[in-house]
Amino acid sequence: VLLCSLSHNNVTLTYYDGSPTPSLFALIIGINKYADPSVPDLLGAVNDAIAVKHFLASNASLAKNRIIILRDEEATQDGIMSALRSLAYNSAIGTQDPILIYYAGYGSEVASPITTNISDGTIQMLLPYDFESKGSKGAQGQGVLYPEISQVLAEVAMRKSDNIVSYFRIAFSF
């Protein structure tokens, strides 16, 4: 049983059974500016990502080498997917280590290529820095689809830790 206590800007993780406390690993993504000029800039996504990084480093005493942060032009579709995939092969992540994935930026929906009885006909996606609002023929310029994220996180859970928390702070309108 893992206990987490918060008090005056301090986070403490303690196990009841005395086992060593696993160390959190974080992937933090914040996008204010997009390459496509028709996608308006956001004002607080990068600041929010930096604040999460600062909180984890300062208040949770998380070592800097356990935090990956992608901001603006670093957060391309390939950059985001590569960072997610790297979690499955990162030797610094143990089998019990919690993993936090934080995203602040635009999100959207697209028509699903398949229809199921549990789907409303759409798939949600994160919009990476290199997203093209008018569409693109190749993979570059596409959004990061939730089913793709889910598939990668299933591999992370199988190879590393299934203690994964995703927090997506999405702006849906532009």
C-alpha cells in the first residue's frame, strides 16, 4: 500500500510494508506555439508544463534525469511518440515505478475509420507542434491519436510499470 501525503508544498511517498519507495518518472509536454499559422497560440501551456516540472523537482524531490520535458517545437508528432515509446525501454524506470504523463496543449477529434457500438464515430487526439489543420497526406502533420497513445502505453505497462497516470489539459477550440 502506497501512501501519498501533501503538506505545505511537500510530497511524501511512504509504503506501509517498508519496501523501498519507487521513484516517479515523468514525461511532460507543453505546447503554446504551433507551426501552422492557422492554429492560434496558447498562452499558458508551456508555463503549466514548467510548473509541473518545477513542482516535481522541488516538492517531490524528483531528480532531473527522471523528467523529460518537451516544449513547443520539441513536441512534434514524432517527438511525442518517440518520448512515449522510450518509456518502455528506459533502463532508469523500474517495474514498480509510477509514470506520469502530462500534456498541455490543443486537442481535437476526427472521424473514426471504424464504427463500434461504444463509439460516437470520432477519435480524440492531441495536436503536436507540427499539426496541419488543413490535413496532410503523410504521417507528419497528423495528430497523435488516443488509440496510438493507448497502444504505446500498453507496451510500457507490459515492459516496465503499469502504474501510469496520464493528465491531459486540453484546449479544444480554435
